[in-house]
Amino acid sequence: MNATSEHPELEHEEVVVRRGQRSGLPIIVAVHSTARGRAIGGCRFWQYPHWTDGLADALRLSAGMTDKCAAAGVRHGGGKTVVALPPGQVLDPTGRRDALHDVGDVIDSLHGRYATGPDVGTTPDDMAAIGERTTNVFCKPRELGGSGDSSPHTAVGVMAALRALCTHLDGRAALDGRRIGLVGLGHVGTLLARELAAAGARLIVADTNAARREVADVLRAQRTTLELKCAGVGAALSRRSVEPSTLSLLGLLRHLADVERRWFRCVLAGQDARPLFSSEDDPDGDFDGAVADPVVVATAWEAWRGEVAFAEHFVADAPHLDVEGADSWRGKVSLRWVLVHLIEEYARHNGHADLLRERIDGAIGV
């Protein structure tokens, strides 16, 4: 179906609804306006009671993108892509790739009038898959020449908007002491919660999946503990514990980056993602290669934060904690099991981090 602005009640320039050739799913692309330039807007994978609810979402969100671009002075118009999943459907890696390629084909058929990026349910890696079918895509992974995860930038924008709102209301931009409600702890919501808490705001948070939020919050606390233990010591991060041990804070960062990568990318997401710092030939490379080189330190930080971001995106997008993946050692494992296992893994290594950090500069606690 291809509806255009000839319909007197339709504000949009073009709306394309196509049954994906590979996936069989409804692929919906709404272009609201190109009056100020190419339309832009994210690609959303979401479950809807009926595919027409996804169409309504695409129409509403694309119109909102036109307003946002105009308000920000950006020379673009608004658009949106929605892949409408039936309730309860979880795509396996092959099905997901098929749907992403279907999205790329529809976008490419618009001949550059619209470009997409990540949104609810999609990641920079998904944009890379779309990019295999069209060049009209942004926020691909940095290693592929893209700008990477857009969530941190979105969170910065929301923080700026909140401060502007507060200034308008009472002349004070500071957020400390203000009560702020945050609905949804997904990609952006999780980052906002951290920033708002750090700014002294009094938070009221909610998420549609209480069980997921509870388990994920415990793991997030363990990750934050490691981050704080490793922060602010520069190349001393590579300092070993007690000879001849090769244990170091830098080694822990590298090791846990590979642990996150294995469980979330390989096991749960089904990606062919090889370890970053170790291999079959060098199983202890994560610790042995942790040397006092600023480039090695920076690479470890970037890798660990990138893998944590991917994991948090996966958890936020999962419909439930019973999503399963195939592990070569344990067979089928659920997202719930992986989260609990990583809490155990981080708790163990944070004990090491306590001793390592105190040995470096005497710092204790978090």
C-alpha cells in the first residue's frame, strides 16, 4: 500500500506499508515532510495488538519529528519506520536480519527522501544490517564508520530540555531537589536516571517489566562499582596485585568486556562476535595484555562501555526474561539466568577490584 498527500485528511507526504519479502512482517515507513530537507526518524521494532496500531504510531511519531527538527533549527523533516511485531513474537537472529533487510529495501525505494537510525527496539548493529540494503541510514557502529549509539546524545538533549524548562518555570536551571518522573528504563531512560540522580534530582521511575527492572538494577549496581573502582588512576590501572599474579584493574576491565560480549552478543543475540582480548591460542590475553599504555587503557574503557551499552539495550528490548540463547557449554540459557550469572561474576571481581584499587592509591569504598 502506498498512500500520498492526495488524501485531503492526510498530512504526510508519503506513507508506505509493505509486507516484508523475507520476514512477512508489516514494514511501515511514514514521511511527514521534506519541506526543509530530507526526512529523518528512527526505526522502531515493537509489538502491537494489530499492525494498524503500528501505522498510527508511525504517523504520530513522524509528525513529531518534523516539529522537533523545526524547533531545533535542523534542515530536515520528520519520518519514522515501524516494524509491527505480533504480540509475543520474538525474532531469532535470522528473522531479525530478514526484517532489517526488508526495512532497508523499503527505505531505499524512497530514493534518499528519508533516512533512519536507531529507535525503540533497534541498535547501531541493526543499522549496519539495514545499511547492507541502503545508504540512507545513520548511527551505524563506529568501527563501520558510523556515529555509534545515539542514546547518550539523546539523553544529553533531554537533560538540556529539562534545564531549559526549569529556567522557564522559576529561573533556576539546576535540577537538584526537583522531583522528576521517568517512565521507561530503556536505552535513554537508564542513562537519564543516572544523570538525573547525579544532578541531585528526586526520581520516581517506572518500567513495564518490574522483574526485569529489579534484576537489571542489581547488575547495574555491580557494573557501576567496577567503573568507580577503575576511574581516575590513568595508566596505574595496569598495576598488578601481588607478584606473580597478573591480576589488575585493567585486566578486569578487558576480561569483563569479553564476558559481556560472550553472553549478550554471542549467546543471546546469536552474533558471531569473537573475544576482543583473548583467544583459544591466548586464553589469558585479557590479563596478560593489560600493560601500562594509554592506548591500551583507552581501548579497554571503550570496549567495556560498548559491551555494557549493547547488553543494556538487549535487556531493555527483550519482551521478557525467558528469552533464550544457545550456549556451547550449558545448552539453552535464559536472559534471567545470564543476568543472575553476571551479577555473580561482577560481585566476585569487584572484591578483587577493592584490593587492587586500595593498593594503587589507598582508595576504599565506592
